[in-house]
Amino acid sequence: MTEISVRTVGELVTRKPVTIRDTAPLAEAAKLLDEQHVHGVPVVDTAGDLVGVLSQTDLVRARATEHLWASWPGLAVKHLMTSPALTCTTTTPVHEAIATMELNHVHRLIVVDESGTKPVGVFSTSDVIHALAGVGSDA
């Protein structure tokens, strides 16, 4: 039995993340989040490089300002995303990743490759809960 505090993000991360282009319309982003049953996605540019992250909260905040949403039909993901995205690597200790999420009041970190530019996974609070509950792991 391995304690979560000594594990790495790579042991728990959700790999092959669903991503969205920075130029995608917000309606497409909302549909993607809904269909994929995710709460946030890495945002990438044309080269597939990470440029930000978009969450359900970002979309809800935009809808709260209905007058802006309605008067700006060209509103795209890049206008609402959080940038830069908070990141970690597969070798980041889980306790460090959790501390980063807590300190920044976020529910996910984008896991990047060795270059630090390509998203390879998403480490979220759900991954932490699954590990604590022993779902799909030896926690």
C-alpha cells in the first residue's frame, strides 16, 4: 500500500487530455466540456502548445455578464481562458501538486511534457479523490 504523499503525478494523472483550440467559439467549448464530462480543458494553439486552461467556472462567469456575451459574437476561448496555465510534470510529487492547487485555488493542473509546452495529461482533484478512495490504484 503506497501513501498518496509519496506518489508522483504520473501515477495518478488522467492522460491524453481533451484539449481545445484557443480560437474555438465559446459555444463549442461548452459543448466539449458537457459531452466529455470534464470541468476544464487545456487550451492549445495551432502548434498544439499549451497557452492556457478553460474551466466551467470561466464559462459561468462569462454568462454572468450576459450583456458582454450577447454583444460580442466573436468571443472565443482565448478571451476567457486563464493564462498561463498552472502546470506540473509526471515526476512532480503529488503532495507538491496538491499544495499548488490549494495555494492557487484551482481544481486542476495541466501536466506537460519535458519541453513544458505540450499537454500530456490533467491532474485534478478527482484524481486525488480516486487515489484516496483506492479507485484504480493501490492507494
